[in-house]
Amino acid sequence: MIIRVHPRRFTPVEPLTESLGRPVSAREGLTEYTVVVHWPGLDYGTPDDEQKTWTPAEWAEHLDGPSWQHPDAASPQDDFLSIWHADVRLHPSDRVLTSPEWSEIAHRLARVAGIQRPGDDRGCRWIAVQAQPGRLDLLANLVRPDGTWTPQHHRLPALLAVECRRIETELDLRSPQGGDPGPEQTARFAQCAAAPANGPSPSAADATAQLAGLLGQLADENTGPLATVRGLVEHTAHRLARLPHTYGPAAGHQLELIARRLYGIRQDLDATARALPSATRPAPPSTRMATDPVITAAASASGNQQR
């Protein structure tokens, strides 16, 4: 999987054109198999699922709505380029993914990007488009309905790439790294290589800090597994609630309660991680470039052992 974050745009027409691979039209409708996921607030604002028959032009108008309602909403860079666009592409030899798999990928990337937050029905408008083979596009208006700007992490491309590596592993997809270990594996390998082979075991403070870091990863709101599971549960609840059968709303309500419990568990894990003491190790001396301190530390330790 290769993910690319495009420069922000003023309107969604060009990004939607790129996503569809054809000009935005006001005649043809897009099916739920093309727009595989959308922001949850849309389910409450459109009667009888009318968005299932929307044309590309209507989807573009929907995405652009908050920008027209709040023309003075500016980004942290003081511009008005509110349309965010990213696309992810599979390797040509990857298998054909199912609609639920594309939906899962969209939800996970949307969480990392900050355009979807659990339990936030008033978040920014976004959709995921799967109109071209082996490709998924995410489009969002970073202006929220209340006129505020959706914040995004300054290291967003790197975070999205890490999430893609996780998705590749779970869905058995090819990685552009050609089988090399991912960033997390490289970091762990470098830390192990930097430690003396017969040296003392980590202190209690170091072990506590490592456990706190592990709990923090589990409780992370953007990339943690609990947040991902809760998002899928919430999405399923929304879909069930819209079914005409009597069991749909009841099952949807039960899933909403489960999502709330998952949110409470995530909060408890986060509080526990924050309560644990953290230890900061001094950086080992480096003789190479400082662009990758973890690998530098490993190389330095390896050189000392050879001496």
C-alpha cells in the first residue's frame, strides 16, 4: 500500500474528479459501492438514505457546504484551503478487496488523519471513494459545522504510513518496502542491538516506562487498536439502526452501548499510562548524521562491541 496526501484545495471538485477518474457529473449517481464510507452525521441529516442516489456534483456540494456556511474559517496557516485529500493504492499483485475491507481501511485512515473522532457526530464532513481498481480516496472538509478547523498532526504522512504497514500485515497485502521490517520493528531491533549482550537487565524504572508506553499505544485515540475497534462497532451500529427490520435498531443500540464501554476502557488505560512514572534515557553518543538517531545508536553500539 502506498498512501499519498495531496495539497489542500479550495473546492472538492478537482479531488473528486481525481478520485473518480472522470469529470464530476450532475447526471450519474454514485452507489454505496463507490462511496464506501461517509461521516456519521450524514445519516441523521438526509431522509430515507437519499445520499445513495447522489450524483458526484451533489457529493461535491455536500462536502463544500461548511466552507460556504463559514467563509471566514481559516486554517492554522491562515489560508482557506479546506479540502483535504489522500489516496491509497494497492500493489498490482494484491488480491481484490471486499467492500467491508475497504470500509475498514477508510475508517482506520480517517482516524489517523483526525477527520473522524469516535462519538463525534458533529465532526467534519468526509467520504471515502473506491471508484478505481486497487485505489481508495479520502476527501474531507476540514471546516467543522460549527466553523472551527479540524486539527491534524504535524507528522501526519508518517503516521498514515505506519498505519498502512499495520493494515498490510492484517489483510495480507504487499508492502512497498519489499519485505523489509517496518519502522517499529527497526526501532526495536536497534534498541536491542544497542544494549550490551551480557549487560544488566533493565531497571524497574525503565520497565515501568516501557509498560506505560505500551498502554499509551493501546489507548491512543488516533492509532490505537481500541479506537479502531470502537469505530467499526459504531459504524455497524449506524448501519443496523437504519434497517427496516425490528431487530436492527435494538442491535444497533446494543452496539452503541458496547462502543461506550470500549471508550471507557480506553480512558482507563490512558489514565493508568499517565499515572505510571516515565524514564528518559540520555541519547548515546553518535558519530554519524543525526537524521535517524535510533539506527545511529545501534551502529555505535555494534562498533564498540567489535573493538
